[in-house]
Amino acid sequence: MATTLDPKQIVSFEELLMSQVVQQEALTRLLIEKGIFAKDEFMGMVKLVDHEMRSKPGRAGFADLIYLDHRTRAQLWGKRP
């Protein structure tokens, strides 16, 4: 039996994706600021995981979109920095 969803609780794919991007960015910044790992270590791991994911059939990597500065993110999302 299907559950009826409250229209007020439904979000668009863009809103869901943006929420995930914001949370990922915040977590990454906190871990780097606290010295848990360095930015270059993070970027190295992003590239490694990206490569691994691209190697799997039907998967696309997103290393170029991770940890963007605010101006680049603004350009991608169509907003001013």
C-alpha cells in the first residue's frame, strides 16, 4: 500500500542536491580546519575515488565539482558570489 506524501514535505531534486553539497562542504571544511586531514590529502582522495567510480561501468566521476571556491559554485548554480 502506497503512503500519501504531504506536498509540504516534498523537495525538488535541486534542493536535495544542494542540501547534500552544503553539508559535504561544511563537513570537509571543519575536518580540514581541525587538522584531521590537509586539503591536499582530501583532494588526493577525491581524485582517487573519482577514478575508481569512473572505472565502473555506467558511473561518472565528479572530482572537478568537489571543494569549489564560492565564485565557481556561484557560476555553476547561476548565482552571484
